[in-house]
Amino acid sequence: MKHGKYPLLAAFLLPALGLYGYFVISPYAQAFVISATDWHGLSNEFNWVGLDNFKRLLSDEYMRNALWHNALLLILLPVITIVLALFFSSMLNVHRAKGAGLYKIIYFAPQVLSVAVIGVLWKEIYNPRSGLLNGTLRALGLDGLAKTWLGDPAVAFWAILAVMVWANVGFYVVLFGAAMQSIPKELYEAAELDGSSRWATLWRITLPLLWDTVQVAWVYLAILALDGFALVQIMTRGGPNFSTDVVGQRMYDVAFSENKFGMASAIGVVLFFLTLTITVAALRITRRERIEFS
Amino acid sequence: MKRNPFPQAMLVIWGVMTALPLLWVVVTSFKDDAEILNDPWGLPGELRWSNFARAWSHGNIGKYFLNSVTVLSVSITLTMLLGATAAYALARYDFPGKRFVYFLFVGGMMFPAFLALVPLFFVVKNAGLLNTLPGLMLVYTAYSLPFTVFFLVAFFRTLPTQVAEAAMIDGCGPFAMFFKVMLPMAKPGLISVAIFNLLGQWNQYLLPVVLVSDSEDKYVLAQGLAALAVNEGYRGDYSRLFAGLTLAMLPVLIVYAVFQRQVQSGLTAGQLK
Amino acid sequence: MTAQEIRRRTVLGTAAAATLAPAGLLAGCAMGSDDGKPKEEGQANAKNPLGVKEDAALEIVIFNGGFGEEYAKSHEVMYKENFPKAEIKHSAVTEISKTMQPRFIDGNPPDVINNSGAGQIDPGTLVSQNQLADLADLLNAPSLDQPGKTVRQTLLPGAVETGTFDGKTFILNYAYTVYGIWYSSKLFTDKGWQYPKTWDEHIALCKTIKAAGIAPWTYQGLHPRYMSWPVISTAIKFGGQQVAMNIDNLEPNAWTSDAMKQAASAWHQIVKDGYILPGSPGLDHKQSQTEWCNGKAAFISCGSWLENEQKAVTPAGFNMVVAPTPSLGSGDKLPFAAIRGTAGEPFVVPAKAANERGGKEYLRTMLSLKGAKDFTGKVSSLTIVAGAADGISLGSGLDSCVKALKDSGDKGFNWIYPVYYRKLERNLVDAACGEFFSGRIGPDEFLTKCQKGADEIAADTTFKKYKRSA
């Protein structure tokens, strides 16, 4: 493919790179520079403060609290989402449950809802008095399980996590479903003849063959867990008592309600390196890099 | 083999959990404000189509809808064109700095978009594109590239090389090869990623708020709905808001339902074997 | 060098390049340009005391929230009557900060901004960054339609202090808001209940209300700061204006003063004795206020926007009215009738506005009796212009506000730390209130937590500090 390689590369890469560099890289690069200033984002006046913003972050207990919640999300969101999605998609694709086509459309539905709608909706579901959740629990005689949900620091975080899982499972059902279709049927037929249970089939056959896709899913979900704060912003703004605070919410508050763009950019830079580290780690484990760049 | 009812029950429960909210939004859009607030889970007393009329005309949803369609028809096309060409170059050619370029693109997925907002405003302004729909089209495209490139690089790598080699022997030039051979082969992957971009850009809110602010004539749907939602916090025309939400949600759902099989097959073809 | 090391270096290299490469381009970008437009200025005369240039264009940006934008359009018409050659550009947005901030940096802000709503630009920062015009000349100019009075003399007492920073007024808060405890006068008449004037009466009434099968209280659980208002009001009425002053000035132990302790332990009783509607901590403002409108709870703490906000769900004949917080005892420094009244709905004229004088003239138009009456009539809210609500028929809630203000007279009080340090109320005191009113912490811990928040702000050099002495 030597001949004519560079004209094609130039024609194919430069427009995308140009647009990307101009509208994405350059603003982000400016954000890196801003993180070393005390800029308030209202005038052209600012002072260089070096690493002061980062030092402040290190000793900020609210930031630590928010980071802890992100760390929890980083582990729990992918695990729960992937387990549920694997289960559903193996039911729909391998075991051909009745109405599989319909389920596939319905499960994806939360993906078409904007975050604002999801927030409004779940606030009503979690309403401790007239909400669907407590209503259902009381109807089942489980009054002891009825809670104030978003109003209780011990519960609110888990309530938000549940919404995140709810909103994302559908996408991964589709993703895993696609992967499962490429697994040869004979493998499953053999398993069924051996009398292995659904769980055993999932565990011994499907999962190993899907491992690459699962890793990709984990990377997407990890990125989401780190900067997906829109739901928090709409449902609790980090409350009650900072029990649902996440780094994205910290950054939003610092930027737009405290007008400290230097500090907010520093939080963004920290977030960037965290995400980068985790993604690279995950990519390395999956060896996708080697496959792509051998 | 004995049939355990548990898995089937789980499917149904999850189905209800995801379908119910959609129904709730649609049903709520027929209620009046007192019904929405006093009895959030009740049925509407009557079918109030006037909510939709109010959302469409008074809430300007019609205009916003048209703007969204205009912007997305260009930005999705552009995203796919630039994303596919760049991904193809990265997937099928070797050149110095290739890894750097790849990480440059993929790194964009890891940075929270709202941090770039203020610098982006000036970048767009300096280009003379502030408060214009073309500006929005270019920015949407640029911010969709990381995911598109990430996805399509993996996809192009999985396409068989034999076809390409055969085409080369037939004297097919590199450009013709891409458009005549590779692009058609990549169709399923392109459709999948186009649908995901469509979902993302349709619900995009932050970028238009900052980049198109001077007149409501240029608002896109997500932005217009958010403006309505903010208003409801103070003024309470919830029925109009929910009617607007329904109008915004249904087209995307329909597009997804129609292309559902292609999305699935695109993802299937994109799997690493 | 191993392959892994190379990979790591590539990743870091990418990030480093992204940081450094375009640094040279930065001049002229986000933090760069600042070419303010030349000022439009005309000759001052008796009819035009601020010296507005007659044909200078005027740009007004309105927050499209609870008050909508229609009221502003009539103010614009009034302005145009006096300056027919002026071209007025009107826009209404919901995200003030995100849309206006770049224009400030650009040195090209509009002439008047209604800096309001959840997405407002932090007022403390606007002032500390010298982005706002001093409104002294406006306040000292003659009123547009009240001969012989300056604008300042036409305003309600305390109208300008919420916009005053270190002695200079930068923000004009146009609407007048009354904060108190709200109840349905119909419910109280039907049941034969009397609004309590003292704390003991209040607790006794709570007992009666609860016995009648109604929860005495509910509150905006997801925004618990609403409950900090009655606590602080109770403390100020007990300990005098100094209590508020100390809090605003971030004095050490301002939150743990004796008055605050008395107030907090009194309020703790409604938590302890179960007088709060179950589930309240998990309700947002709309949900809790709707429960209240439906008669599930008797009292709720709110500002005078409540009536407008609840319009859609308030049953006919509900007759919501506002009342001051009960007095702790006979030792209170302020009388029972003293109520928290304060100016809200901020309007600013940016320091770099091209038509700064026109912007101020526009505010003068708003502050005319005619402009204020029009506003009150259109959006059912009081303004800071004294007497502008006279003769206008308002709802039961606003009528009760007018009456409460009259009864309160010169004993009214207010605090402005939320204007100086938005974060202190919105994040820190808010969190403490949530813990306190859901019963997870007691009054001492509550105040310690608030004090800790205030101390953090005081120690944080990135916040500019303001002091007030009146």
C-alpha cells in the first residue's frame, strides 16, 4: 500500500484533525493553562498561581468525599450494569425468551430520554409520600423498607446509582446481544445436551467469548462513572449532606456558582488524568492496544 | 431441562421498569397541572391535546424541532464522513505519529465537556460562527469525533483484508477503494455509530446554551425544552413541558425502533473476533 | 525500554503536547481580549439627569424565569417614550451565567442584566472583579415621576442594602420579598386555630394540629436551607440585629451565639416531637409545597414567591397568608411583628456596558411609580418602590405580605451572607439544615456544622470578604 499513501492520509486525516484540533483540543489546552491561574472568568485579569489550585484540592475534604463516591461508582456501576446486561442479553439472544424483539426495543428506551426527563421521572418515583417505589413497597406489606430515598444520606447515593444502572443497562444489552449473535450456535446446543444450567452456560461459554466486549463496556462505564454527573446535578445537587457529591458536581459548582475557573479547571485536569489512567489500564488488560497497533 | 420461572420474571420486571417511564411521560403530557402535581401517577381526566398545541406553538417547540433537524442532518453527515475517513486512515495505514493521533482523538472522550465551554465560546467567536447554526454543526461534529473514531477504528480493523487486496490487484486506487469497497462493507458499523451520535447530539444541551444564546429563533430542541423546564420551576406549565418532552422523545424512539436491527448487526460486525 | 514504557510515554506525551502545543495561541483567546467599546454619553440636563445619549442603542437581558419577560417589554416601551431615537435590543435567557460570562470577558456586556435564577453569575465575584457600575448616581438622581424626591427617597427602607458591598451599591434588587411562615387562613378559621405569637403557643398549637390528624409542618426537604430562614429569624428577633450582622461579617462563633442556640434548640422541638410531615426530607420544593397546599401540613417556610409558584395547585379559597416567626419569650429584642423583608431579583449595569448611562436610565424607568405599578400588576410581586402596590388588588398571599410589612414597620430585619457568599448558604448551611431537620443531629451539632462552614469560607482566601455595619 505504499503507493499514494500520503495523499490519502492527508485527505482523510487532516480535515478531521483540523476540526478536532480547533474546536476540541484548543479549548481543552486552554483549560490546562487556566488551571494554573486564579481566573474568575469575568474579565481578562488573572494571576498565575502555579500549582496552588492543585494543592488546595489535595487538602479539600469535600473533594476527597466526592472522589470517594466516584471511586465507588467506578467499581459498582460497571459491575452491576454488566452483570444485569449479560443476564438479560443471554436470555434474549441465547435462550430466545418470548418477545425478545420487543424487549430489545423497550430495554433501550431510557437511552432516548434526555437526562432531564430521567431526573424528573425518578424524583417522582422516589417521592417518599406519593412515589411509586414506596407505594409499591407498602402495597406489598414491606413498610419497613419504605424510605425517604433522596432525603436520606445513607440511601441517596444508592438511589442515584440505581438510576444510573437503570439508564444504561439497555445499551449494553444491545452491545452484548450483538456479540452473542456471533457465537456459534453449536456451542450452546452442546451445552444444552450436557444439561448445563443457564447460569453455567453464561459463565462457562458466553462470558469467556464475550470477554473483549465486556472490557470495552467497562471502559465506557468507567468514563461515565467519572464524569457523568448530570443525574446528580438534576436529582440532588450532591446532597443530602454531600452524600451524593461527585467530582463533576464539585467542578460545576466551583465553576458556575463560585466563578473560580482556575480551580474548576484544575479539578477538570485531575479528572482527565484519572480517566486517562483508568482507561489505559483497562485497555492494557484487554490488550486491545496490541490488537489495534500490532 | 426444568424451567426456572425466575429469569422470565426478571425480563418482565425490567421491561416494565423501562417501559413504564416512557408511558408515564406520554400519559402525563395529557394531564393538566393540578393533576400532575396532586396525583403524579393518576390517569388524565381527559385527553388534553391542547397541551401539545401549546408546546408546539407557544413553547416554540416547532421552531426548535426544525432547528435540531437542520443542525443534525448536517452534523451527523459530517461526523460520519470525517470520522470514517480518519478512522480508516488510522486503522489501515501505518505512518509516523499514528499512535499519537489516535490517542489525541480518544483522549477527547475523557474530558468533561463543560470545562471547555468558556474557551470554546471564544474559539467559535473568533471563527465568526457564534450564534449561528453552522457553528453548532461544526462543534457537534468535532465533539462527536472521539467516540466515532474510537468505534470505527476498531470496526475497520475487523473488515477482511482479502477483499481490499483483490480490489488493489484490479487496479483500484486508494480513494476509490475506500468509497467503493470499504465504505459499503462498513455500512452496519456506520449505521450503529450514526444512531449513537444521533442520540447524543439530539439530547445535547450544554453546547447550544453557550454557543447559540442571542435569539430564541436559533434554539435547538434540547435547549428549548430546558428553557421550558427552567420556566416550569417558577411558573408551572408542567403540562406543556411534558407535551414538549413527548414530542422530543418520540422521533428518536421511532428512529431507533426502525434501525434497531441495523444497530444490532453493526455492533455484531464490529466485534473483535 | 519495554513496550509498556513506550506506551506510557506516548500517553503522557499526548497529554503534554495537548497542554503545551497551542499555548502560544492563547493570547486573543479565552483570557485574552478586552477591547471595551467606547462609552455612549450625552449631555445631562433636567430632563435627562444621567446624561444619556439620546440615540444610543440599549441592550437589555432578562432572566426568563418566574416573572417571565413581558414586564420588561413594557419598561422598554416606557424608556422609548423618553428616548424615541434609541434602539432597544431585548433578549430573555434562562442561563444567565453561561450566556453572559463570555461577554463580560470579551469586554462587551449588555447594558442591563437581570442577573437572577439558579444560573446567575455569583454576585460577590462580579463585584470583587470590578465588573459592575456603581449605582450611586442613579440613586441620587431625581425620580422620574415623583417630583422633589431622589430615586433613593422613593424606595422602601433597606431596599438597597442587599446590593451594597463595602458601602457602594452595585446591584439593584427590584422585587421586594417577604420571608415568613405560611399557612392557610381558611384552614385555621375552619378549625378555630389562632396563629401563635409565642414559641410556647406554637408548640401547643402543633400538638392540637397533630391531634387533628394534620402534620403541623413540612419543608422543602431536598433544599433544606429554606428551614434556616425561620431559625435565623427567631434568633434575630431574640438577640437583635447584631445576630445577623455577625453572621454576615463571618465573625467567629456568630452561628454558635446564645441567640442562635436558643433558636436552634426551640426549633429542635418540632423534630423531636414528630411535628414534621413524614417523608418531608425526601420531598423537593414543588412536592412539599403541594403537600402543604393539599392540607397535609399546616405550616411551611417560604418567601413571597410561594403564591405565584403554587398557583396551579392551590385549591380555591385556600387563602394562604404569611406570618412572622413566633417570639421565643418576653425577652425578645424585636417585637413579634418584626418580619424578614428583603429586596430580591437583581438587576445590574456592567461597568463595561457601552451605554452605561442608558442602562441606569432604564433602571430609573423601572423605579418610577408607573414602572413599578406595572410590574406589580403584571407579575404579582411587590417592588422596592414605596407605595407602588397601593390600590392594586393582589392575591391573599401578597395582601398579607403588604400588611405584614406595615406591621413590621422599622423593626424589619434581613441578612445578606447568601449574597456575599452564595456557597455558604447553598452548600454548607443547607447540608447542616438537612441533617438537623431530619433528626440526625441535635441543635448543638447543627450550629457547629454551620459555624464550621462559615469558618471555612472565612479562611478561604479565594473568597473576597465583605463587611457591613448597617
